[in-house]
Amino acid sequence: MKKNSISFPQAAMRVAWMGLALAATPALAQLALQAFEIVLARAGVSCDAIDRTQPIGTASSGDTLVAVACKNGERQVVRIHKNNSVSYMTTCSELKTRTGIACFENQ
């Protein structure tokens, strides 16, 4: 496992991939948010609390890319790997510069 990645149960990652929109499973949604917060903190990102998330695509490896918006204005991208670990990828602005993919484009 990568230095800045952590593993969480598959159900929690499925909730995260769906944009944390499953009100019937608030405990799993909270677990996914905590996973994102831990990964961001380990990467040195200042994220006071997560405001919202949005799935933004799938990498060629099959990993799911999720945009994470922090209440303090930070916009970051994390990866949910096929083995259900989560790792930091890049800032949303860097992703847009490199790939043209924008975070929270429809929000």
C-alpha cells in the first residue's frame, strides 16, 4: 500500500463513489469522509472539514477519482483504488491544467 493511502471497507468506498448521497447509510458516508480527511491530512492538505464530494471519473487503472471540497475552500482529488484503499492524487486546479477535467463543474 502507498505511504499516503489507507484501506477502508468496500461498502464505505461504494458510498463515497456515489457522492455520499445515500442517506440510508450515514455511518458509511461518515466513514468515507473520514478516510478522505485522513488522506488529505497525510498529504499535508489543510482541510478543516469536508463540505461536499463529487465522483469525477475513472482512471485508466480502474481507480475512481473523487473531488473533495473543504469548507476552507481547498479543492482536492483523491483516488479510490480497486483494492478499496484511498490515496491523495492532486489539487483540482492541477487536474484541470493537466487533463482538462474540472472538479465541481456542475455545482
